Amino acid sequence: MHLLNTLIQADKARRWTGRNTTIGTGIAVQNTNTFDETKFSLAIFNQPLGSNTQHQPPARLVVPDYIKLITTAIGIGNPKLAITLDYVDEANGFPTPRGLSGNVGVVLANADSDSLGTTGIANVQFKSGTTGAAGSAVRAFIANDYLKNGALVAGDEICITFNEPAIGLTGQASRILVPVGLTTIGQGGIMLVHIYNMTGAPSFELEMGWWELS
């Protein structure tokens, strides 16, 4: 059972969901053989407000909840996963994070039925993507794992959870759990999911959720 405060936050339209554009149709992601910080499969970023004076509390935060990738094409290789965080340098006046803007390959919605049409602050891109170079100040790896010690199988579900150590099993071919610690994406921040160690691109359907808090 969720804490009352969590339920209240959800009822205040602060929980968001995303999925790939067409249910039942996967999207091909990156197939880099080695890790490359500029290549990503999923990006979620907290839109910059545009000035240093606006980058002050109580600026809203994006807090990832979970990411689910449902395998539709297995690609070639034994996939590895890295998740990185970066932010826009204040000295540059909060330009677009790493050259990314807008939503690509996704449909976003609020998880409160009273607020389905509300516009949030997070942008999400799910694709075989390329960004600008990582920032020169602070950046961090928050995950680095084998997704599977072997080739993917169609129907494999990759479940990346943020501070959720357990998850129920259902009837799909396999559910791969990747637990990651609590993560916060501040104003102008960006989180990138990198899938690598492959020479042929896999394809996935996407389901994900996050919180937008102030």
C-alpha cells in the first residue's frame, strides 16, 4: 500500500506516464558495440526555464519511477545497459539539454483522470538517438549492467526500477529486473539510457512512469 502522501501527489496530477507511439509496434534503438555517451535509446529531460534566476527552488523536479522495455526484435549481441545523468551548465544560460528538444517516439499522459490533458515539464525521446557531448562539469553513471547474459528473446521485458527492489512475475518469456537507486532530474537536467554491446539494433515497445514534483 502506498503512503497517503504518495496517493495525494498522484491525485494532484504529479505522476506521468509514457509509451511508444504505436502499441504493438516496437521502435529500433541504438546498436553501438561499445559505450558512447552521445548515443542513447531513451532520453528524459527536465525542460530548462531559460535563466539563472528561474533555476531556483521551488523549480519542479522530474523523478523517474520505472521504465519497461518489451522486446519486439532481438538484435545481435548480448545487451548491456548504462544510465547517465547530466545537466546544462548555468554559465551557458540553460540552452537545450545536449541539443535535444521536444518529444519523439512517445505518447505522454498524466496518470490522474482529472488531468489527462495537462502539459508536463518532462520531454521524452525514444529512438536511435544522438546527443551533443556530455557536460564539462558534473555527470554521473547511475547504472551499468548486463541486461542479459545472452541474446534477447522476443517477449523479454526489461524492467528498470528506481528504488523498487521487487516486482511481480507474469507470463511473458522473461522479465529482466534492473534495480537503480533514487534519481532526480533537476531543471535543465537530462537522463540518458544507453543500450550497447550489440552489432544489430534491437527494437522495443516502451512503458514508463515518473513524478513531477516541486
